[in-house]
Amino acid sequence: MEGLRFLKVQDLQATRPEDVEEILGKIPDFESFNQALHELIFDPQLGILATWSDLDAARQMEEVGRLLRWGRADAGRGLVWSSW
């Protein structure tokens, strides 16, 4: 969890170097992107971590199941996630 605090888009890794180039090429301002990403994750009221901890265990498992179903439907191709 602590590693997320140091997450920077420019440090991303991928199997194919051209994927890294393509993704980074679509982001005009790394600092702004990183700040928005950190807010999305860590905002105390609306961030992913705050809202996740507000869910009870059953609701958390529903969310995990939903994400896994989307991943299976995608069969690892990234098509579903690219449209998300």
C-alpha cells in the first residue's frame, strides 16, 4: 500500500516497450496526471481507498467479483478496459 504513494506514470512498465511509449505519449503533463491519480486513490472522502474501506466485506467481494468477470470477459486482451 505504501508503494502507491510513490506511484508515477512515467515509471510504468510493460512487456512491450512500444506500449510504454504509446501510453506515455498520450499524457501531456506527467505531474498533473500523477496528482490526479493520487487524488483518485487517496482522497479521504472520494478516493478509491476511502470508499473501499466504507464497504462491508460482502460488498467488497461483490466488487472484486465484478472486476474479475470483466477481466475474464476480456480474456486478457485489454479490449474491455480500453473502452472503460
